[in-house]
Amino acid sequence: MYIFLFFTDTQKDCRYRVLRCIFYKISENIIYSICIKKPCQNNTMKKILILSANPKNTANLRLDEEVREIKNTLAISPHRDEFEIITESAVRVDDLTRFLSHYQPTIVHFSGHGSGTDGLALEDNSGNMQLVSTQALAKLFDLFQEQVECVLLNACYSQEQATAIHQHIDCVVGMNQAIGDMAAIKFSIGFYTGLGAGRNYEDCFQIGCTSIDLQGIPEYATPTKKIRRRRYQTEKPTNSVKFNHSNSMNNDNKGGQNRSVSIGGSVTGSAIQTGESNTANINFQQVSLPAPATVNIEAEINALREILAKLETPDRRKIDNAFEDAQEELNKPQPDKDEVGDALNRALKYANKAEGFASAIAKLQPHLTKITAWLGANWHNLLSLVNLTI
């Protein structure tokens, strides 16, 4: 904005001084408006990417209502200026990578149909259902783990996809069975109410479950979470919402159409297979396993982690994620040994790609021998990763 002042030689100084004061006052107001009233956009704003799909050959869902409720919830929240909502509907398989690359979201929310082990239902170019496999989704989020903090799969039977994605993303929410429209919407309202109030992801999850229960809907135990408490430890001294998922109720569908699809006939799909094509002759050393009761499992896993921490590898974060998952399971009163074994198997397979892994094998062998003894017969195959056998 430019302001020009013109004076003749005959104007008096007093008139000039008055106009100069007016000019400075206008300038002051302009600066205040730009710098104070309209501050620069916050670079820490989190993007929420909401993806929805309701293929033509699946039951109709109230996805638009869910998106509207999420927007309204955040619009009236105290931290509304910290979030940007991006919505994409009728999402096709080819859209996934493009949307994640283009928008670079912090939170990815999927609403639609799930089919358990068969994957999530997106659309093909004709608007019909096309399944995306669990493995393909996990591989996709592996590529975006540096930017995505949380993935919410608001679809039936999506727990399996949540578990796979959690290998790469620290917070993932899925559903352990069918969930009705109303329960899914109420969970979203509760989750984003917590998010808009500045709560952490675990609190948001609990608030979402409570929102279902407050409505008298018996599906409050359907959402499940996988949270790795590591990267966003900005814990606030607030009273976390406690919610007991141990209660079992008759989950009659009180919320209308559920978000599952039955697979039959011909359906197109998507999958990713990975594997090593290199072959080598390896001499395996035979070992005897100690008694499981004599193994200090936490000490052995920590020793294993310290050895692998010295390797130079682009998969460092994946290895750390796997160890965090193992430690989280060990912290439980009755840890699931298969969960611990699965996490360690992932860590070792990523580490095996590192250039210096071969030189670390001798150091790994005694620790992995004890760990395998504690895990049991189901995990004796871990020994082969360090050239051992029973």
C-alpha cells in the first residue's frame, strides 16, 4: 500500500505536521494489522488427511456425516488453529501414494469397509471395490514413517492392518470386529475432541471409546490401539481417561450398517512380496539351549539391541521400532512370547541387511541362544539368522 503526499511551496509547517501525524498513524495501524492481528502461519500445524471409500458394490455408509462431525468437532476446539483438515472421497488404490506424497499428513484417517485378512476396500476406476492387502499397506506407510504420526482405520476388522502398519507408525488404531456407523462416528467425535483439546493420542483413543459407551452403544470395546510411546513424549500432567476394555457385552449392532464386506466371487486385489534373491553357503554351528527359567530376558534383549545399535544402516528406525514393540510387550504382566519373538525377528531381519552384520554375528550368538530358549520352540528359527542350529 502506498500513500503519496503533495505539498506546494506556500503550505505552512503546521499543516505539514498534521498530515505527517495522520500518515504515521495509518502506517502504525497497517503494521499492527499485519504483524499482530494476522500472525504468520504456524509451521507446526498438523495436517489431518481423511480418506473415505464406499464402493458401488458395497453397503452404503454414512461417511459424509463422519467427515462433517470431525470438522465441526475441531472447529470449536481450543486448539483448532493447530490443525488443517484435508478430505478425499471415493479413494482409489492409485490415489494412496499420491495423496500421502502431496499432502504430507501427520494423521491419516481412513473411513470405509474392511474385510479382515483380505485388507481394506478402496475403489477401482469404475467405482467398484478393490482390496488393498495388509502387506501392501504396511509397505506403503513404511515409505512415509518420517511424517506420519498416527493412522486411524475406522473400518470393520481392521486390527490386522493396524498391527502391520504399526511396524512403521508409532500410533495406529483399528477395529477388532465389525463396527456400526453410529459407533464409528461417535469414536471419531471423541478422538478428535481429545486431539483438539491438546491431549496425547492414547488419551484421544480412550475418549473415543468413552464417547461410544456414553451413547449406550455396546461397541465401545471394538476399537484397538497400537501405541509406541517414544517420539511424542510431551506428556502433560493431566488425568488420563481410564477405560476398561475387559468387559464383554453383546455387540448387537445398534448403529446401523456395519463397516465390513464379505468376500466372494472375483475381486481384484493388491499385494507386495519382498525377499532376498542372494544365496550363499553357510555353515551352521550346533548349540544347546539353556533352561528358559535361567534366562534374564530383558538383559539379553538389551544386550542384543546394544550390539545392533553400532551398525550403520538406513533401517535404524525400523530396528528401534521393533525393539520398542518387544519392550512394550515385556512390560505387560503376562507378555505374549510370540509377540516378543515377532518383534525381534523383524529387528534382526532389518539388521541383517546392514553391511557390518556379518562381523557382529559372533557377539549376537550367545544372547540370541538364550533369547530363543526363553521364547520356546516356535522361535528356534531365529538361530539361523546368526548361523546357529539346535
